[in-house]
Amino acid sequence: MFEEDDDFKSHKDIQKMPIYKKAMELLKLVDYITETVSKTDIKFDNDIEAEMIKHNVEYMYENASIIPAKIAGAEAVDIYDLKMENATIVRKAARELITDARGIQMHGFKDIEYLDLLRTEVDAFRILFAEWVKTFDQWNYIIDRWGLFNPPGINYDDKDPDDDIPFQNPFEDDGF
């Protein structure tokens, strides 16, 4: 009934991508770290510190969960600015994993070898990420009116060439 679009990557194709595989490895590592932190007996001077580490752990897991979802989101579209929007969220989440790890360490988590491993894995992910972004076709775009993700030489206020294409509303009476 439906033919598969040759340009559309299936979920199975996305799962085979090195960047997606690394994202899933990060998620598993973060899952292990968050579980380990929750079982660790960290001494807090007050309830505020306990709440802060709880938030660090929650943010870490949230950030790790965002990464594979946004990679899949970027792979599901062809338009450059939409791909870049997803990629930007991936980059932000990966960078925040390091911030979250620092927060956990500052609050007394002693098993820092896991946090060091996370830092190493995020750095390996960064390289895959940079190579992945280079595959985006910047000339398959619509003008980003916010001005963030336009190809070189394209400005947010440029005239859209598609505006010159005549459009006939299929629901209007055309005289037949």
C-alpha cells in the first residue's frame, strides 16, 4: 500500500549509525552513573545540597535521553535548518552532561572514574558529531527567518525564491 521513500531513513538504519550507537552507549553509561549515585551514601550539610545533587542526576539522565532522540529527529528531515536545530540541541545536551558530572563530583560523589569515563566518551561522541554535521546538505534549505541556520550568503530577510511560484488553492473554484 505504501512505498518506502528512498530518502527516508528507517529507525533501523538510524540505529546502525555510529553517532546513534555512541549516543545509546552514553545513555547506558549515564543510566549506570545515576543509579550508582542514588545508591551512594553522600553526606550533605543540609537539604539544599541533597536537592542539588538530585537535580544534577535528573538533568544528566534527561540530557542523555535527549541525544539519541534528536539524532533520530535530525535524520528524519532533509531541510538543513531543521537538521541543524536538532544538532544544536544534541550538542547542548552532550556539553551539559559534562556540567552535570562536575556538579555530582562537587557534591561528594567519590567514584569519579565513572565520571572520567563519561568525559572520555563525550569527547569521542564530539568527533562523531562533528563528522555527522558535515554530512548535512546546507543547500537543501528554506530561509531561516530567525537567521541562525542559513547557508553562507543567505540572510534571514532575503526574498524567498519560492514566493514567485504560482500557487492555486485546490479548494477554490477555478471555473470548471
